[in-house]
Amino acid sequence: MDEEQEERALELGVILLEVLRLLNKSEEEASTVEGLEHHELFTLLRGGPHATVTIEELDAAIATLLGNRMVSVLEDSQYAWDRGRIVGRRYTLALPGKEYLLLKNERSGRIA
């Protein structure tokens, strides 16, 4: 693996972890409708410490998380009272993702 590929892999790892954290936070806040939509994840990522993340990087992160069964997809449309609109396809934190997030937080000394 060359240096550029290694750097991209590290960046993807950081984005993966942040997506898991955002989904965990969403779950803990007990929204009226479970999960976050793609554009919500992108907005939250860009509004935080990952202001330069691209759609392509988010898509790669989501594909990796789905492939590893760390996140699940909800396809049903529902009205979210707290969002004031109908939400569609959403991503939620799956058990392996929660376990991975807890392990990473434990290793870094962070509280989830």
C-alpha cells in the first residue's frame, strides 16, 4: 500500500467512526423516528470536525459499514414530528457497530 492509499484508508476510518458516533447519538436522543437520512449524516459531518468530507467519502463509509453489518437501513417513510417532515431511507446503528464503537471508545478512553 503506498502512502496516498494509506492516508485515504485512515481518513475513511475516521469518517466511519464519526458516522457510528452520529448514529449512536441519534439513537440516544430518542427521536420520534429512528435513524438518520443520508443528507442528515452529510450535514452533521460537515458541521463538525469533518468540514471537508465529500459525498463520495460518506458513500464509501456507508458502503463499508453496511458491508460489515455495522449499520442497518430502514426504508419505510414516516412522519417525524421533531423534524417536521416525512423522512425516508435512514441508517441506524446495528449491534456490531455499537460494539465496535464501544471498543474504540474504550481504547481511546472516550465516553460514548
